[in-house]
Amino acid sequence: MQKKVFSFIRPYKKECIAAPFFKLLEAVFELLVPLVVASIIDKGIAFGNMSYTLRMTGLLLVLALTGLVFSITAQYFSARSASLFARDLRAALFNHILSFSKKEMEDFGSSTLITRMNGDMNMVQSGFNLTLRLLLRSPFVVFGAAVMAFIVSPAASLIFFISIALLSIIIAILLRLSIKRFRLVQEKLDSVTAVTKENIDGNRVIRAFSLEDNEKRRFDEENTMMKNFQLFSSRVSSLTSPLTSLVINLAIIALIYFGAINVDIGNLTQGQVIALINYMSQILVELIKLANLIISISKALASASRIEKVFSVSPTMSFGTLSSFSGEDAITFSHVCFSYNGKNDVLKDISFSVKKGMSVGIIGGTGSGKSTLALLISRLYDRGSGSIMLFGKDIKEYSQEFLRSRISFAAQKARLFSGSIKSNLDFASGSVPYSEALHLSCAEEFVEKKGLDAPLDRNAGNLSGGQRQRLSLARALMKKADIIILDDTFSALDYKTDLELRRNLSTLDATKIIISQRVKSIADSDMILVLDNGALVSSGTHDELLSTSSFYREIYNSQTKEEENV
């Protein structure tokens, strides 16, 4: 049950009541029209009474205009309530997604969340709008037309009830066949979105390896599967109109035959026969509307269920209320283990302690857990076992806002946003002047040439890799943080810039965690942690590790030989 989703309707109860109410009023006037037409034929045209015919024609115009006013009013209330409901729901869903930790984000996947924020949300809004307009109106007109037909001719009403029963059976069968497929279409849309997003994000890699044709085939496969689901549903739905029209036309033929006999013997008038045919036509139109409405509601409910699943997932992280650091031990890991999937540990029994203001280098092979360690320090993930202390307190005791304000993080992949250089630096909401942050990150040279207001493409595609890294680092340095974590942010920089950056960072009082593949980038750190396959194999200064750690010495020697060979 989509309780969370539909709870956003409550503030708009008045609009939700007004919309169907005015639609029912419109339906009442529509049901009166065949009776007026019958009266014109029987009392006006049949007797050549022109004044009566004109009066009744005027009444038809009044009924039409009044119905139009009621219809427009109903459309206004339904559109207003649906758009406001969708606005609130979309905002709540977006805020809920922002509360997710990296674990929940990765469990869902960005493509799924994008689809639910846009495609599913639009489907729910459209279905809600149609529900307010037609859910009460269409059944009311169908049964109202049947009742009015009974009033006109009780004998002829049998044809109406048989027709309605047949049409209901046909529509129920067709809907049962198509609704499940429509739900599968929405689910398959996630896969198509995922492939599209991967191709857009990785377009340079795809072009570099000349894999355009391969990716086109991959996209076509996913797209074809979704197309097949859509075609089946559309083919089934396309049967609705011809089958219902067939039943209605057969019923109209029966009415004409029945009417001819009864007009001949004087039980019915010509106007009454026309009225019966008009009511049958109204039933046809409304049943087709009702069938389409049920399909739209089914799609909307399927989409609402998918949105509800996002709401049903609560963030696994809970934060405390502490909002101050005190103590000399900035970071303390004690027997920390961590696993992404709950089975295989990425970090195994990690223990170390870092004093306030120290510079710590972390090095190790690919997949050794360096970046994971950084994510645990900044609490983007929670440890599996063991304890992590910041300044003498468990990291879980601090409030989220405080941790984010006092820990700066520059990720391994420089993630920048479309806008300007200035707008990206403002993400940090820091107190450090732009000039100082740009100087510390060695980004001032290219930023001065471009200007702070220089536009950036999506993910800063118009900057080089080194420029993106330095700008990402400048953003991290915009706030006066107690702990600065740099996750391999020197990888795209030349050695001269690397050296200048380290000199600049050494002037900061903050505790610095520098993750790098280069020994030279961390050689002057106060302490170096060496990771191998998720385990802390050794720690110490550069000189100590050269004499005591064969693993570290092997890394150092391999890099030294590479530099000599260059």
C-alpha cells in the first residue's frame, strides 16, 4: 500500500473534492441533452412548432455552456491538486534520497532513482489528475445513461444492461492482459536509463576503444525488450476501441430494430428512439474513457509502488548531537573491519592512531582499501566492527552537520558540476577566501586566466584532468577543516605541481590524510600507513619503512627505477 505517497494528497482535500464534484455536475447536464433533443423532435419538428424548437435549441446551448463552465472548473481543480501533490511528493522524495548514505545510493543505483524521480513521478501525477476527472464521472454517466434509458423505455433498457455487461467483460479481460505488461515496461525503463547514463558518462572511453557499435547493440537489446513489452500492451489496448464499438453498434442496430417496431405500434416516439441511441453512444464513449483510465491508474499505482519502495528505505546511518572537537588524538582506529556486501571484508582489523595536526600518508596496491579507509574517516560509510574515534569520541556521537563542516574531503575522482568555477567553490560554504584556497591548491594560475565566473560543462568536461583535480582540492580547502582527506588527488599532476601542493598543505594546522600511489607524494608525512589486501601491514615514517617494511621498499624501488628509466 502506497501510504507514504498518497499522504501528500491531504493538504489538497478541497481541490480533490471540488474536481469530481464539478465533473458530476457536468455529467448531469450531459445526461439531460438526449431528453431535450427527443422533445425537439417529438414536440417541435413533428408539429412544425418553430418557436418551441428555437426555445429548446436555446436550452441546449445553455446546457452546453453550463457543462463547459463546470468542466473547466473541474479541470482547474484537478490540474492544480495533481501538480501541487506531485511538487510536494517530488520534493520529499528528493530530500529523502539526499538523506541516504553511499550504501543506499549504491543499492538503488543512480539510474533507478532518476527514473523514479522523473518517469514514475510524472506517471503518478498524470494518473492522479485523470482519476479526479474521470473515476466518478465515467461510471456515473454509464449507469446514469442506463437509468435514463429505463425511464424512456423500460423494455429497451434490457438492451443497455446486456451491452454494459458484455463491454465490462471485454474491458476486464483486456485490462488483465495489459496491466502486468505496463508494469514491466516501467521496470525495464530503469535498465534503458542505466545503459544511457553509462554511455553518456563514459563516452570518451567508448570512443577511445571504438566501441560505439557494441554500445549501440547493447542499447538496442535493452530498448527492444522494452519495446516488445510496450507493443504487446499497446496491441491489447488497441483492441478496446474496435471491440467496444462492435458491441455498441450491434446494440444500436438492436435499438433501431426495437424502436422501429415500437414506433410503428405507438409505444415509442421517434424522439425517444433518438434519445436511446444517444444514451448508448454516451455509454460507448465513457466506457472507452474508463478503460483508458484504469490503465492509467494501473500505471500510476505501479509507479507509486516503486516510489514507495524508495521511501520505505531508511538511512542506515544515525548521527549523534556532539558539535565540538577536543583532545589530541584526532583519529583512532581500533580493530576496524568493513565489508561492502556484508561477506568479504575490504578492511581487516585496522588499528592506528593519529595525533592532532599530523600529516598521514596512506599507500598500497590497487584494491588494498585506501579509499575505503578515507570513506570511513569522513563517515560516508559506517564501520562493520571495531571502533573509530575522532578527538576522543566515537565518530557516531557527532552530528552530521558538524562532521561535514569540520572534515574536508577531495575524492579520488574529481566530481564537479555544471555552472561556474565560483559556484563549484561555493559548494563548500566555507570562510576561506577564494584567492587563498586557489593558491593552496595551485589552481590560481588557470583560474585567473579563465575568471571565477568561467562556465563549466557537466562534470567540468572543458577542463583538463589536472585542472579538475586542483579545483576539486580548492573546493575542499574553502573551509577551515580540522581534518583534510585527499584521496589520490595528485594523480593527474606533474611532480613540480605535486611538490608545490605539498609545501602549501604543510602550512595548514589541520590533520591531513593523503592517499597516493606515489611514494614521493607522502614521503614527508609524519606517519605512513601501508595497506595490502585490506590489512595494515606496516606503519612509520618514510625512513623507518624503508628499513623495516619489505613491501614499502618494493613499492619505493619500483617507482625509483621507473623514474630513472624515463
